[in-house]
Amino acid sequence: MTQTAAALTENRVPADLPARIQHYIDGEFVDSVDGDTFDVLDPVTNETYVQAAAGKQADIDRAVAAARRAFTEGPWPQMLPRERSRVLHRIADIVESRDSRLAALESFDSGLPITQALGQARRAAENFRFFADLIVAQADDTFKVPGRQINYVNRKPIGVAGLITPWNTPFMLESWKLGPALATGNTVVLKPAEFTPLSASLWAGIFEEAGLPQGVFNLVNGLGEDAGDALVKHPDVPLISFTGESRTGQIIFGNAAPFLKGLSMELGGKSPAVVFADADLDAAVDATIFGVFSLNGERCTAGSRILVQRDIYDEFVERYAAQAKRVVVGYPHDPATEVGSLVHPEHYDKVMSYIEIGKTEARLVAGGGRAKGFETGNFVAPTVFVDVKPEARIFQEEIFGPVVAITPFDTDEEALALANGVKYGLAAYVWTNDLKRAHNFAQAIDAGMVWLNSNNVRDLRTPFGGVKASGLGHEGGYRSIDFYTDQQAVHITLGKVHNPSFGKNEHHVTDVDDPDPR
């Protein structure tokens, strides 16, 4: 490590970092079968701080075999909902008790500001607590035909769930999938993102302490094209839940098709925030600043296209640019930091390339390059482009960083056309005090989720998912229960059986000497 990098790491590196990151298979930490590893980078210095086991087909085979054995022979799928709920509540308790440690590791590994990483750790605990309660309170449908028939739905866990998670807020998004998959009685193989494997390595100890049976949870690190691909193609994994890029989702869709796997995919986004002239301007500016610059802009639901009615456009742009310039860029471990370091130099280069494209397509009013005072690492100044045309690449394509495009509109019809004029459809935000307009406009937007006069404040009971290139299927609340279970219809006859009579008329030619022609 260089002298400069060493100075940067002083007082910000969490204590007791692991010497290496291994897989966790059938209750044991193990290296890859072939011994292969990959480097994990510190996003502040871009230097390797640990090596992780690089999973391949053989490692996925071992993990799936363990998970399958735990599903067919172990107690977990057969346990009463209340028994599984107790384990999930213990998991939530442990996560809550270690939120500071989890946040420190997450912040260090991903570049997220420490205060935001802490919030994500607490949300991870809430995800487990939510599904622990839901499976106990769950009621399934019953259909009656009085005096004749009763029909009911019997939910059954499906088997081994393959969970492939992204590098933005990794621990929380892992909990989002692990919670319902485990609550419903499945076993799992988790493949975390290769950029950020650190916090995922903590799940094993948490689950062991909470009393999760051996083999129910398995983790294989590795590259998407190796470990992720093997998991998707494994014949004993009937379910894949994936969060990530739309292009990767297309590949997974194709590779899962021959096996007719269940798929839930939350993919990319280019979400609009539509601000009408009658909106609360103070609230709209604050919310749209937060909506694109929180989590370093590395969030799928970021309102990265802001559409502003022309009556207030100039004022909005002036206020927005001024506030964006005041957003605090800093080291991830500093509580004052509002935007930290992007996750990886590869992603930093992608975001910076879009900023350079934006300079040829629109007017730059804030940011536009590396944050001042940070000569190393992946620090990007919050960047604002205005007067952005709808055909511009920075309007159409997901950047996934602290970069926003602002575009004016005149009429409701023009705003709707702009909002829907991209291939994505994950989230949308609408700011207006006209109640009729708010509901009509929200329902006309091509988006899986819409927030009216609010930033992204999500109720865990609601469905989460997108349309168009933003995803396939929904999770959240009962939709997660639906995805992770088979719904078996059981029919019971209560009265006289009403069967059609086939084959009752017999027309046999018999021997007349036969005393019993039957």
C-alpha cells in the first residue's frame, strides 16, 4: 500500500477485518474446490484489502446438494410457522444488536456513508421481523359450495431458492430475499455480488446463533458468469430471485427457460420525478435531492430524471443546483458525509463516462467530475444537468450514480409522455397539490411503484417490482409468500358424489350356453 493510501485508511478501517472470505456450505466455512480467489477492493483507495473464494460449478453443486438435503431430510420445511417465526425473530434481534458493526463493514466495503449504512442494517432486521410475523398471521383461501364441496389452498415450500443479490446496500437487499425464502420453509443458496462480499459473510454466524438448522443457508461467493450462472442453470434450484442490471436479467431469463424455473427479477430503473407548478417547492427540492444523491446515487429507484413544469422551471433549477453543490462528499466512515465513494473503479469509470457524454448533450450546472479534495478512490461530485432533451443518453440510460437530468414540460400530457418515454418502469414520483391530477397521473405512469408528494418511503406490505425493462414479477408482503411457495388446491366432496356415468351400457355378444353371460 502506498504512503498516501495508508494515510487515508488510518482510523477508518473497521477492526478485526477477516483475513479471507470463504464460502459457507452445509454449516462450514470452506474454500473453493479449485482454490481460486478474487480480489476485493477498498473503494476509497482501490487497493485490495482481502481475497474472497471464487466459486465455480463445483462449489455451487456442493451448496445446492447441502440445501437440497436440508430441504428433503431436515426439519426446517416441516416446522410449524410459529417455530420458524421464533428463529426469524432471533435473527432480527441479533442484527439489531450488531447494527453498528454491520454498518461499519458495509460502509467500508461499499463506500456508502456510515449513517445511511446504519439505516440499511436496521431495515435488514425489520425485513426478518416482518416476515416472521406474516407467516404466523397468514391466512389462505377457502371456497365453499354449501352441502356439496369445500376447497382450500395449501401452501408448500418449493425447495432450494437461488438468491443473487447486488452490490448496492448488499446486506439489506440480501435480507429482503432471505427473510421470505426462509420464512416459508425453503432452503437457500445465496450468491452475493463480487464487489461487496464482506457483510454477506456475517450471515452464517448470525444464523447459527439464531438456531437455523444446518444446510438451510448456504453462501457461494464468486463472479456472476461463474457462480451466478451455475446457480441459475442448476436443475435442483427451482427458484431464482435476482436483483441487478436489466441486461443480466435477460441472460438469466434465457438460461432459466429450459428448466421452467420460477423467476423474480428486480432490474434497472430510470425513474421520473414529476414536479408540477402547484407543488410544495421546498419539499420537492429536498425530496428530489435526496432521491438521486442518497446511497451515492447507486439505487434502482433513484429519481434520476426530474421533469419540472415550465412555470417554475428556472426557480427550481436555480435552487436545485445550489443545494446540490452543498451536498457533502466525504469519506464513508465520516458521519457528516452525505455522498461517499462509488463502489468500484469499474463503476466509477462508467459514471464518469456518462458525465462526459452529458456535457455534450445538456447544460451542466453542478458537479461534473471528481469531487474536489479526493485524489484517489471513486469520489464523484453530485452532478446536475439541465435542459436535457428526451433523446439524450443521460435521459434514456441508467447511470446509477450521483447524476441527475432535469427537463422542462408545459402540459400534463407532455409530462406523461416524457415520464413514460424510456424503456424502464420501476418507480415514479409525482409532486402536485391537485388531488385529481395526482391520482390520474400516477395511474397513467408506466411504473411498478408511484409515490405522491413523497420520497421513497416504502410499506413492507406492498408489492415491489417494475414493468417493462425494470423487472419480472413482484415481491414484498404476500407477493413474496406467493413467490416462495406452491399453492396447492385441495378439493373435498361433502355430499353425494356427482360423477358422469361413462361405460354403463354393455353390448356384449355372448354364448347362449353360457349360464352367466355377465
